[in-house]
Amino acid sequence: MKTFSATPADIEKKWIVIDAEGVVLGRLASIVAMRLRGKHKATFTPHMDMGDNVIVINADKIQLTGKKRSDKNYYWHTGHPGGIKSRTAGQLLEGAYPERVVTAAVKRMLPGNRLSRQQMTNLRVYAGAEHPHEAQNPEVLDVKSMNSKNTRS
């Protein structure tokens, strides 16, 4: 018996929509990262972009456990000497682009290579409940019902 290795003709991509309202950030990010890589498929091949297109809605209503909303910091550097800056997760979620928290969490759960950067283009995150991808007929993936720990009351 030979090991199956997918070719570009074997790849079948679906569209999935996930509602992030009330879902814990890390648990959502791990499920989305698995779907982007395609590890949920029996035909998974590590060197191919096998994953589905994932749409995450209500990213501004994501939940964080413990004191992460006030204690978790996101850092970046301006490029100038002494130019390190930071914002807390709460400040980002209440700011103009709350979807960046979800995007950063998913990006950090993927390997740091060219393939993962290509797979990140299959992720669309929206702060509100509306998205412009109705024409693709996305399937709804209910992350809340997968595990009772996925939600936070």
C-alpha cells in the first residue's frame, strides 16, 4: 500500500462560516487554524494548501478567559529607536479593528512558513454579523456546541 499524496486536482475547498460570539479566543483560533490547514480531511497533505475558506463573524464579541482582556499585550515596533508600542487585548477589541485579535491568534497557531502565509489568505474575519460572501453558500460550523468549554458565560 502506498501513501496518498494529494495533487492540485484532488483538492476540494469548501466555504465555512463561524460565529465567534461568546466563544473563547484560543479555542476558536485552534479550530480555525486546523480548518485552514486542512487537517480535518482524510486526504491531508502537509505541503499542499488543502484547507477550506473560513469566514469568522462577530469577532468583536469574542471572549477571553481570566484577566487576559486587561493583562494580555500585543507589541509592535515602529522601526525607530525606542519605538516599541503595545496595546492590551481589551483596547484592541474596543478599538477600530477588533478582528485583528482573532487574526493574530490564528496566525500564531500556524507554522511560520510560506505555505501558512498562503493559507492565511483563505481567512476572512469581520467584526460584525454581516459578510459579503453569501454567493459562496458557506456552511455554518457551530463551534459553541463542539465542546462546553468553547463558550464563556
